[in-house]
Amino acid sequence: YLAPLNAKANSDVSGLVMLAGNCRPLEELIQEQYMYLSNLNESNSKELKDEISSLELKVNYLKDSLNEFSEPEKLPLNLPASYWLSLKKYDPRSVVQSLTIPLFVLQGERDYQVTMTDFNLWNDAMNGESNYNSKSYEKLNHLFLEGEGISNPSEYMNQSHIPNYIIKDILKWIKANK
């Protein structure tokens, strides 16, 4: 999410590879993730519903009432107001459009944390730019590990490795953009 901003601030960066980088505001992703996980949870307990309601209130507060004096307990993830205020000023799409260095965005199609929505937003923002490449991978989750079917948090506990084809795609891109 912040890689484009860091690249813009550092003239030594000669190219940027982003894996599962969100393009949308963090609070949108958090809400989406909670809803996704609640739909996986068959019990849909009162505690889970209360947690989702609390998150929704915090996100609404963030959108409508955030100021430098906002208490962390009123904000998503109990993060300080300074954190959220700094993110409100950041538009990753406009920053990435201002970059002239080569950019390669990779995305797992089974990722529920940063979804294909974000991948498509990067593609839309960079449509036709000669310094931009992107690729999505059908079997990969947020950690770029292979799986089948609907992705869920339990698969993150399985020991695995990033597939060789990801490493090869990145190396190929680096060699093409030297």
C-alpha cells in the first residue's frame, strides 16, 4: 500500500514490484475482510455480530468525525488518530501514476485480504502506461501460496513456499526492466 509513496520519496528506487498491494483505503479492506470471515463462520455468533457492528461504528466515526484528538478506542484496530489522518492524505493511485519507474503488480485471485478489486483498480489507474505490468494468479492466496476453492485463514498455517513461477515472473520482469 505504501510502496509507491516510498518509491516516490526515494530516488534510488529504480523499479517497484508489489505483491497483493491494496489500492483502496485500509478501513474498506478491514470491513470487507470481517464480512468475508463472518460468512465463513457458520455459527455467526452474537460475539462476532457485535464485533462487526463495533467495527462498522468505528469506520463510520473514522469517515465522519476523525480529528487529531480522536481516541484510538473509537477508531478501527484501536490505532491512533495520527495514523488514520496520515492515511487520509494518501491516494496510492495518484502517486503510482506520478512514478516513471517500472512497476509490476502481482495478485493472487484467491486473496480475500486484498482482492481482485484492488488489482483491477491498479490496472485502471495505470491503463496504457508503458512502465506498468501486472499479473494475477488463479490458485494463489494473500501469502502467494497455492490452494483450491475458497480461501480461509486456516490455510495460512500450512507450511509452504512461494511457487517457483512467481520468482521466475519477477526475475523475468527485472531483467526486462534493467
